[in-house]
Amino acid sequence: MVVKRIDRFLDVNGDGTGNKNAIGDYSSTAQRFKLTNPTDSGRRMHLHRMIVQIRDSTDPSASEYGNLGAALTNGIHVRVRDANDNTLENLTDDEPIKTNADYARFCYDSVIDNFKGTGDAFVSVRWTLDKAGGPLILQPGQSFMVELSDSFVGINNHGFLLQGQYK
């Protein structure tokens, strides 16, 4: 069996060719950042973890998102969808992530760090998908999605990295 690593940032196209930095205003038109297993791939994607990083210019707090000064209004949903846009898995159980602290409801590893110096501060999250019993498996045509419907303008960098293997 040939195993190939997956180390891909979610992007707006799902194939690695679109915007990967989720810092736009999606409050009037929702945006999905995704990874799609092509329908003709013939392989399954075994996803083991997602790394989330929010980089902002000043210290974020637990009660806001990034350092936007407030919680998100609509929040972030994480889902797996099929090629017909049907939800197959709802990883946030319709309880959206609205603050930096909300990541800790889904992931044990969540850190707010300003590195005790000058420069940007970070919110870093490791969402270990296999801790729920095994990797999350995407069949051909399925997509892992982070769905955004708020403004993230003011955050310097906001990305979602998926790691796993093709099998």
C-alpha cells in the first residue's frame, strides 16, 4: 500500500489553488475554506488533525476571536459534506466557535501566546481528529469544511492546516 502524506491548508476552492488566509469579511456572503477529495482520486483521505492558527497584532483574550475586540456573531462551523452539499459529519454539533476559548470545547490543545515580547500574538489550536476513535475519512467527492460567516478583517493571518494520509 502506498501512503502519501497530506499537509494542506484549507482554501476556498478545496484543491489547494485558492485563498488560504481567512481574513475577509464574510458577514454578508458566507465563505467555506475546505479540502476536497477529488471524485476521481480513487483514494481515501485519512485526516488525523487540524492545526488552527490566528495571528494578530496584539494580545487576544479568551472572550474574543483573535483580537477583534468581541466574540463572533455567527461563529465557525466545522463539517464534512458530500458532493451534493449534504452534511455527513457536524464536528461542532451546531455549537459554533465564537471565541478563542471556544476551541477548547472541541480540542484539548488550545493556546493563546504573545511570546512575552514584541510582535504579533497567536492563538494556536491542535484539533486531534483521531482522538474520537480514529481518523476522519474522506471518500472521493467529500469535503472537510470550515464555514465562516463573520468579518475577520483586522486579523493578520488565519489558517487551517489538515494533516493525514492518502490510502
